[in-house]
Amino acid sequence: MTADCLGTDGSPVFLFSMDKRQIRAEMKERRRRVSAQERERYSRLVCELLAPYKDRRVCCYEALPDEIDLAPFTRVCRDVRFPQKRGREYVVEKPEEVEVWVCPGLAFTLDGKRLGFGGGWYDRFLASADPKALKLGVAYPWQIVDDLPQALTDVKLDRIVYVR
């Protein structure tokens, strides 16, 4: 049996035996340790992989300091949208028009499971999306795990974009 990832102390972590709260804590800690150089490298490479979608209607996130930064990709997009905060909610203008959703997360599986921060924002966005829209997650390689717990409201992604 192989571990899904290594813990903050270097010991193996088997995520399938953890609940969402524990996985989030572990992955947040791993992201906090990403160096600026590592973030820049993975961001550049992931943006190169996203380049074929630049002429489509895209919804992306604005990266937190330790997330994959999509700014190089969004600068070349023909039509890019970002979730906007309205009161206590986030909204995406005309979500039914979005052709490609690029979603952040804390952990992903290669079959499309995604674990976010727990607010359910992207699951709600994706639930209102055109069913033909492409749903992508972007990740550091260590965010790819074997399995994740899922709720009925969790929306699976079509692909995970990452570089080994």
C-alpha cells in the first residue's frame, strides 16, 4: 500500500482514512510550504497547458498567494470571467455562457474528485454551468491523491491540469 502524500513531518499520509477537515488541514500546510520559485515554475507550466483554451469563454479564479497563479493565462484569454463577491455570496455573470471552468482546490483525484476550502462555491457554480462546459482543476503534483470523500453536492471535474 502506498501513501497518498507525505505529511508535514515526512511520514506517509493515507487520505482515504481522513475526513475532509483533516485533509484540508494537511493540504493547506503543504501549500504554505510552497516556495516562490516552485509556485512560479508550476504556474508557468500549468498556464502553458491551459493555452489551448484561451479563445474560449473561461471562468478562472484569482489565486491566493500559495495557489497556482493563472494570471499569465488569463492575460491572453479572449473572454475571461472571475467570481465576484456580492454581499456574502460569490457570483459569476452568465455562468451558462462559460465554456471552460478552471477551478482551484486543495486536493484532486485523477477521476475528477475535488476537495475545496469547504464553502461549496465552485460546486454551486458548476451545478449552474452548461452541462457541455469543460470543468478543469489545476494542481501541484502533490495535490493529486488516490481518493477523496465526496458529498452528494460535490461536482466532479472533467480533467485535472498539473505537471509532474
